[in-house]
Amino acid sequence: MLPAVAACLLALTAPRAGAQIGPSVNWIQPSASHSYVLGDSLSEQDTPLLREHQPEWSINALGGRPVTKLTPLIINLLTVDPAPALVVVELGSNNRPRWTKQKYLDALARLPRSTKVLLVTPYKQPGTGWGPKGVRATEQYARWMEQISNRRPRTCVVAWRDAARRHPEWLRDGLHPTPAGYEVLTRMILQRVDECG
């Protein structure tokens, strides 16, 4: 009897292979609290701290993930949870030339208006080897996130870019935070969850 119950529970909580799109690294696990993080290497390396504070959050983060994966990630998220309460978006460190503000807007428009969205602004420190195009792109993405937060209800910015720019000692390579930087970033995300209306 117990193995049958366990199998049933697993079937209810596991991603449905036929329903989600793309490679399995982009599949989303359901969250008991209906809260999700979609990110690249910044979120990937921040996962242990976030899980410590929010064990029920579903975190899908992958090093090197380009910003263009936002739309398929949201499609997959909605497959397992049509009414997410919170979505934290930390995508923008790995820029792509044809990505636009409208594409951010189109991706987020798939979410219910009731979903709280936190946009973590990306930052690449000039002169640290990331190249001028990448530096300019992250600056542009951060600006778009600010503009989007003013347009979409229940959308707020986690101003990591401003914090990292003021405190370069929180970065180990001009992009990825040090352990102290991750402590700050985690606190910023958790604080914005409470503040964002």
C-alpha cells in the first residue's frame, strides 16, 4: 500500500516529460509555496543560501544560461503551476544581441497578473574582462527591468546592480559574488519579497 501511495505522490509532483518543453535542465519542479527562481550562474551559486531560508521554493538555475531562455522557462513553470505566487527572475548576465525590452515584457505577460515578480538587475563590472558589449548589455537590461517594474503590477526590482557597483569587494570576478556578496544578494531578494506589493 505504501509504495503505491509514494508512487502516486511522485507522479503528482514530478515534471511531466510530455508537457514541459526543451531539455530537462529547463524543466521546473513544482513548488509547495508556489514560489520560483529562474536564473543563471548567479542564482545557481546562490541556491544553497536561498534553500536555507526558503526550502519550499523551486529554483531552476544554470550557469551560462542566456537571457533568451526566460520564455521557455516561464512556459514550463506554467505547465506545473498555472497560478504561481512569486517568480524571481535573475536572467541577464548572459546577454544575447537580439534580446529586447519587449521580449522581457512578452515573457512576463504569460504570467497571471496576480503573480508577484522580482527582477534581479544584472551587473558586469567594467575593466574586469567581461568586454564592453556585455557591460553595456547588462546596463541596458537593468534599465529595462526598472521600466518594466513601473508598468507591470506586482513587479519589483532587486537592485543588485546598484549594490554591486557601490561595493566591488562583493564581486570575485566582476560578475559573480563572493560569499559575503551572496549573503547580501540573498537578503536583498528575501527583503523585496516582503516589500513588493
